[in-house]
Amino acid sequence: MKAAPFEYSRPASVAEACELLANDEDARIIAGGQTLVPMMAMRLARPTRLVDISRIPELSFIRDDGDAIVIGAATRQADVEKSGLAARKLPLLALALPWIGHTATRNRGTVGGSIANADPAAEIPLVLTTLGGSVIARDTGGATTISADDLFEGPMATAISPLACLAEARFPVWTQERVGAAFLEISARKCDFAYVSVAAQVALDANGRCVTCAIGIGGATSTPTRLKSASAALVGLEINEGYIRAAIADEIAALDIMIDPHASPAYRRRVAATFALRALLAANENALRTGARA
């Protein structure tokens, strides 16, 4: 099939993009187009106008703000993957990026596009949620900050207004000296959509006890899910298999698992528990080696 007829605009600024969105409620933003274009070809999406933000300079950057690495919405995933700054300051994101599609996908796909699309299996939204990050969306009325916990409302649904343009994403930086991360994922084939993915990051003190812990589950639930109670329960402990199993048991059991033809809820729950254990052990081991990556 072919896409339904539409108008095409390439604004020079975010302000101009917001004006275009405000004047046409059926307009859609496009940057990498890795999801929107196939949906248009199948006529699952029929925007009246595409607002192409891919060449707006103010939306393409990777910036160190001290407590966070800020990434512009139109920044290519491949550029973040190659960034030494992101690799040093965001080990969890660096581990997750190679799991996104193929090299060609990451060359076109954008960080903001992955977040705004809100696919439950997407890796970048999972990392943003796990680290407790946030985004800034802009419309004709100004800028709005939305935390990752409030951002994802369901499959392909976010709290970003249809009249707003996602401008940037803020990924918190952990400043402890001993930080380790791990990212695990399972799919039918490498680079396919994940059935289950798990992101984990751990910071240890000089005695090897957990100072901070974050773990998130993707793919299995309708939105990325941060295991807040499990993360808090491990603080102050020398992490081991027994402590992890006890910490994650209740939250994993309570997950509202998606039902689809690809994997049963029982399978996804079992994999989520297994991967959570493995990821936390790997992240802890990496932190013990002073932050080497899994």
C-alpha cells in the first residue's frame, strides 16, 4: 500500500514546528521515520501534514549538564552510540543502544523518536525510566518537563501533547566512583522487538555495599516499569543472588504482563525474573571492577 496524501513542512526552528502543529491537529512530527513511515504505508497512520524536525540544529546535540546528559530529540541513535561522553557518563544507555534494530535503523532513528513512539519493547524508553530521567516538550505556550514515571501512558501513548514537540531527554548521571551496568534482552532474532528486556545499574561504596540501585523491565509490560521497591531493598547490602531473589519476588509477581501472540504471560514473567537476577549480578560485578561494563 501507499500512504494517504499529506502535506510536508520542514521548519527551521522548534518555534516554527510548534506553530505548524498548533495550526493542524492532524499533523505529525517526523524525524527518523523508522516507525511512522511504515505505519503510513499500511495506512495505520494518516497525518494530514508531516512536520520534519530532523534538520533543526537546536534539536541535535549531546550535552553534559553535570548531573545529567541531555540529548536533543533529533539526535541520531548512532551518534549517541559513538559518543565517548555518553559511553563514560551513561554506561546503561551505551549497553542498550546496540540492541536497537540494525545499524541502518540507528543511523536514521532518533532518540526523541524512540521515546515519543513509546513502544513497550523499545530500549531507550526503558533506560530513561530505569534511571528516573525526564523529557522537555515545547509548544506555543512554552516548555514542559515530564518525568519518565509520568511520561509513558500505554503502548504508543505518552503524556506529550499532540500539539507539542519533544525537545530533549535528560538522563541522570551517577557520580559515584564504582558504578556498574548491565542490559539483557530476548527476542525471536537479534534486532527484533524484545519479548523481555531488563536494564540494571548499581553503585557501590568502598566496602562493596550497594549505595544506589536501579532496575527496569521492558517488553513484558505495556510501559517500561521501574522496580522501585526491589531497588530500594538492595541498598546497604552486599548484593548476592539470595538478596536479589528476595527483593524482586513480589514486584515481578505483581507485574501486569502483556498478552500477545508472541510470548505467553507466564514465559515473560519467568524471563523477567531470571534476567533481573542476572542483570543485577552482572551490574554488581562490574561495579566491583570499578564500573567496567557487562
